Amino acid sequence: MTEQPILEVKHLQHIYMKGTPLEHHALSGVSLKINKGECIAVIGHTGSGKSTLIQHVNGLMRPQSGEVVVDGMNLSDPKLDIRLLRRKVGLVFQNPEDQIFEKIIGDDIAYGPFKMGLPIKEVRDRVKWAMEVVGLSFDEMKDRATYALSGGQKRKVALAGVLALRPDILVLDEPTAGLDPRSRNELLEKLKTLNEQEKITIIFVSHNMEEVAYLAGRIYVLADGRNLVEGTPEEVFGEADTLKKHHIGAPDTVEILGQLKAKGFAVRPNAYQLEEAAKEIIAVLRQDGR
Amino acid sequence: MKKIAGFEFELTRNITIGQYVPTGSIIHRMDPRIKLASFTLLVISMAVCATYGGNLLALVLSCLLFYVSRIPISYGLSGVKPAIPFILILAILQLLFYSEVASGGKVLLNYGFIHITTDSIRLVVVSALRFVEIIFLSSVLTLSTSTTQITHGIESLLRPLRTVKFPVHEFALIITIALRFVPTFALEMEKMMKAQASRGAEFGTGAWWRIVQRTKDVFPIIIPLFNVAMSRAEDLVLAMESRCYVPGSQRSVSKKYKAYRTDYAALIFCIVFAIVLLAFPFPY
């Protein structure tokens, strides 16, 4: 029984500044197939087309060639109800805290739901839910001024602003870039909860392999606007040589195990989770001690 | 959103100011001071020339400049496109209400307050041509010259004004910064529009008479854009000061421009061309 994927991208191509001397091929044939409830990481070197790809999912860009289908809605269809699509897919940009424009936190989060034309009570419920999910207390924080917040808190507000649309798919472009380690870990935990408990499908772009290893159930690696490798973290990090060739790192755990293996120790080099890697290393140490 | 979307947010695509298209042509390699002086001469002569013949010649020259600089003429045309409504409105106004200024020539139509003479038609056609010529010229100039070169050119051309206490350097700096940040803010605005659009914002969809509503619609872009501009300005100030920029102090330039024989030849050509446009008795 094959399940209908919630997002399917087929041979998507995109050329910036088409027809000018500054023409730039951002995507030259990318395909994705993502099922409901998955947590997907899209990784790749700078300029590999990740940001262009995720803007297609939200209808900010339409396919120049190829196909994007979100939950049965084909983005090549000119009569597509784009507002419906954007409610289904919440897109969180890089540095989303820049987009906050209201003076009061609650108002800013309520902007999206108000634009959807929801009744005031529903808006209030959604703002409350979104704030609690990202870890901001509704009663305490809703009337605070936005400009006095720290960077990490601002990002939470911006994330809540998108979550308040109650999307089925949440797409994030480098969600933790520029955050301090504590806010980073908090945010990652929240995203994991969202994926596991609220059953929101998550697609995120990242340069940080530790967080990819922590969050992702499946990984797509892009290079020069094409699919390079895809699969579970074990599979992808097992191809360390291919990744290295395209200037993509692996998590520290995989790096260490890889070096141990190169020295002739019997370890599984793609045990990427922290505990597993630790077990592998302990096993090696035990053998040595014997 | 009626038209097939996909380009609605690509603002940078439509901005040709501050965009430099490096093709390495003769025009690109010209000394910026001489280039600016020559282009200024050409623009002034085109703005004054009022004959059909002269303007046709000028139009041919401005098209030729695209060819020589190896920049696709579509760039120039995309600069003309947004000006078309203005050209049209101007043409109609001139045709209807300028009969007193251009009252010479044969009377073609005389109905009520409308007097159309051969002279007023000439005025209409010539001003439309001028528009196109000058847009073409300035496009070639900005597309073939980097902003640093333009400001260096302006600075050294304006240097004589220093004797009357005109702040030449500061003026040039302001222009550099302004030009430099046009594409940056366009990108920033593009990003903001996309971010707010994915939160359900809509721009320019309300009826035009609901001015308050339409103004409110752009708040989610304008306010963050101001914030970003302010923090960029702060960063810029810090970066400049950390590199020892002191306003008003004597500065040297890292790159000295040197005019070659071809530059002088181009300048002489432009002078001759300007004289021809202004003084040659074109039959039409």
C-alpha cells in the first residue's frame, strides 16, 4: 500500500534572471517525495539551491519546469488557491525575527490568523497555542513589547507567528542560524515535539550536521541544483567521501568514527547518534583493554 | 493574484540602477571622468536639440552605444517600459495645451481651444524621442560603469567646486552609499514581502479608493524595512570608523585614473557630436 506523499517535487528547475546575461541556474532537476509526518533535512553547500527549492513549496515561486504537488494541489495550476496553499505550508525564513512589525508580541503572532479572517476567539486560541508550543507563556508574554526581546525570544515569536496559521507542513530555512547554544537546543527540542506530538511534517534546511543528526528522519543532499544523495542519516553519512567532495561536512560523531576506522579499528562509521557512537568507541576501548 | 505568479517578488530583476554588467568593452574601459563628461555633454545636447533630423541621429547614436558596449539593448528597453505612460501623458498634454508655446508652422487643426500645428507635433515627437535617448544613454552609463567609478568620476569632475567650499567628497560619498544600497534594500524588501506573504499578507489587491487599507497593507513591509535600514546604517558607520574613516579629513585614492588617447578621442567625438546636434541646420 503506497501512501500518497504530502509533498512531491519532480524534476524541478529554476533559472534566476532568465533571459539576461546574469542568468543563473539555481535548480536543474530536483526531485523530492515526502510523506505525512516525516521530518526531512535538506542539506547542501551554499548555492546548491536549497532556499530556492523551499520557496517553491509555499508558492512564492512557481515551477518554471517540472512539478510541485502539495497535498494534491499542483503549483503549476494558474487557478490554484494560493491562500489555501499558504495555510497548509508554513514557511519560516532565515532570520525570521526581522519580519516582526507589531509593537506587541501577541499582535504580531495574531497577524496571520487575522488575515485568514478567523473570529477573534479562534485567533486568541491559536495565538495561545502557538505561544505555548514554542515555550512562551501566553499570559506573561502576550502584552510585552517586541523590541525588548532577546534574539532567541524574537525567533520564537516569529516561529509562533507562522505556527498560528496551523500549517500541516512546516518549512524552515536554517532555523538555528545565529542563535546562542542554549536557544538553539531549546528550539530543536520544540521542533522535535512539534513533529512527534502535533504530527506536523517538518522540512528544514541546515548547515549544522549535529542538528541534522538530532532531528532528521530522512535527508536530501543537494549539490549544484541536483539531488546528490538521499536516505536515512545512516545511509547518507555512510557516503562520507561523496559528501566531502561537495564540501558538506558530517557530524563530529561520524568524523571521529571515520578516523578510527581509517586507523584500523572495527567501528561502524555511520553510527551518527551520540549514544551509538559512544557505544562504538567504548566497545573499541574494551577490546583494547583485553 | 491573477497572472501566473512566480516573478511577483523578483524585484531585483526590474532594477537596473546600480547594476553593473561587465563585458569589458571599450566603453567599460574608458576613464570614468572622461566618460561622465562625455555623457553629460551628449545628454545636454540631446535635451536642447529640437529638430527631427538631430534627434533621429541621436537615437541612432544611443542605440549604437549599446552595440559598442556589448550590453543587450533589452536592458535599455526595460528602462523605457515603465516610462511609457509618462511619455504618453506628456505627449497628450503637449499636443493639447502647448499650442501657444509652439504656435509656429502650419495650422493643422483648429477646434475650440485645441490648436494643433506642425510645430506642436514636432514638440511632441521630439520630446518622446528625447526621453528614449536619454534613458538609453544613462542606462549605458550605469550598466558599463561600476558605482565606485561613477563616484570617483563625479568627485574629480566636481573638484573645482571645492574653492567655493562645496563638500565635494561628502557629496560623492552620499551618492556612493545611496547607489550601493539600492539593490541591497530591494533584496531586503523582496525577502520581507515573501516572509509576510507566507503569513497571509496581500499587497495591492485592495480596491484603489481604499487608500487607508492599502497603506495599512504595506506596514508589515515598511516597518521591518526601516528597522533593517537603521541597523545596516549603524553597521556601516561602525565599519567605516573601525577602518579609520574621519569625515572631512584629507584622503588619497587607491586607484589613480589615467586618461589614454582613446579616451580623449571619445571626448572629442562627443564634443563634435554635440556641436553638430546644436548647430547643424537639419532640414527637418
